[in-house]
Amino acid sequence: MTPKIMIILGSGSDIAIAEKSMDILEKLEIPYSLKIASAHRTPNLIREIVKQGTDAGIEVFIGIAGLAAHLPGAIAAYTPRPVIGVPVDVKTGGIDALQSIVQMPYPSPIATVGIDRGDNAAILAAQFIALHDEEIRQRIINLRKEYAAKVKKSNEDIIQKIDKKFIQNDFLRIKDLEISKPKIEDDICTKNRDAEVVVIVGRQTDMATAKKVTVILDRLKISHDTKVVCPIRSNRKFTNYVKCMKNAKIFIGISSNSSQVTGGIVGLTDRPVIGVPCTNENGDDYMLTTVSMPPGVPVATVGINNGKNAAVLAGEILSISNPEIVGLLDKLKDKKINL
């Protein structure tokens, strides 16, 4: 059986993070391969396993590395397939590895997840594959339900056991609470409901980054729709828009000021979400609040303000089942190099 996913470790010491990925892939019943190869110590080995793996049918690569963490970038150099990067906490809390992986130059994106989040990397890889495999999609949906059930159950396991004089444990007890589903309102929906990629912008000031996304999507001939809407200031409109775009394959969230857009999207869809953190008017960036997602809800984060890389990543994901996009990506990358 040809594996769909290849996990590559920069060092055998990263195996504990790989175990998190493997546990998820075993649960989702997705065949995978596991290798150890260093971007610096065995560059030729990286080249061969990535090129031969791609030719054999690997659909997604996961690179797990700490310190300088050049491994995911080295993988991306030899494949048109999407590469997911997992930074490992070896020194400086893993921030060194995170910065190295996420801040890739255009047009070589790495779908970066949080530090040590091998589990989220596996879920993200599964989401990519699920775009053309409905069985895997249903398993992801069921897995997300398990994560949700665990949160609700913690109210009984933790909260109900607290014995304090003034705490009212039975007030709005979670296990008895009826959760209503939001109503979709057509007046908020867009006419372009069949767009493959949906770009959601949190603030009007972030539209410059969004335009970088749409320019590249147009070059790749990928249909898209864009809307400026904030989940905090316009929650009803935000929820309705995401729900309306049920035919979308990928969502791209663009935001500054705590990056609530990407977090809002992942709570409403099982489709992959790409996050583009932006700088605000004070020069502050929101990369950490975009990438550091809890287990079960990954965001494929690209570099700060790097809307172009978000679009290229979307193209790489869609190209798994659409070879025509691979050719367009090759032309795009060759043109950039020739410049």
C-alpha cells in the first residue's frame, strides 16, 4: 500500500512529537511513512526520499524539526506537494524553530502549526487529503466531535466536583444545556457560493494583504470569494457567511489584532484553514495568536503579511487532485526564480 503522508524527522530526538502525528493518523486510518533525515547532515537523503516519495504518490509531507529547523523548507524544495511544518521546542521555547519554518519566502510556503503540535499537523494533512476523499472527511468530523465531547465532559469531571460555599454547580449545567444551531440567512451570503477558496479579512486595513492572495489565485485559475467581516464585531454575519460557503474547499483568514478571524473559521468548518497574520498600525504582528491553536483545530499559518504564500499553499493543496494546477505552480515558481 502506498502511503498518503510522509513524516520526516530532523532528528531521532523528535520522535515524541512524531508519535502525536502517528496516533492521529492511526485513528483516522490513513497510511503513512516515517523517516529520519537531516536537512544539514544528510541533504542528499532529503532530496531522494522527497523526490521518490512524490513520484510514488505521497500527497502531503510533514517536516518535524527544532533549532534552525530548515527541514520543512528543504522538503519543499523538492516537491510540488503541500508541506506541513512542526517546530519543536529544543531551545528558546521553540520560537527559533517556529520563526524559521513559518517565515518562508514567496513562492515556497510551509503550512506551519504550533510548537510541538504533531497532532495538529496530522489533522491538517488529513484535511488536505479529505478534499478528495469523503471517507477521511467523515472520520475527521467524528474526531472533532470527540474533541468537543471531551471539553463538555470536563464540566462534569472538574466543575461539578468543586465544593465551595457560593458556587452554583447546577446553574446552566452543561450536560443538560440545549445547543441551538445558527440559522443561515441568505441576505448575508455571496453570489459566488461555488468558490473553491474563501478569503475572509478581519479589518479593512488588511485588504492589501488579501489582494496579494487574490492576484495569485487568479494566476492559478482558482475561483475565490472575498469578504471583510469580523467575528467579534459582526458575529452573526461572520457565522452566516462561513456557513453559506459550504462548497468551499479552503478558507484563508487574514487578520491583525489578536487574529480572531482564523480561530472563528476553524470552529465553523472541517475544511482546511490557512492563516495569514498581519501587522497592525502600531507595527505589532499576530503570528503567535494565529499559529498556536489547541489540539483538534489546526491553522496552516504562513509568514506575516505573506498573502502570496497563502495563495500558493492553497494551490498546492488543491493540486493533489488537480494536476493542471501543478503546471501553473511550476510556471509561477520558475518566473519568480528567473526574475
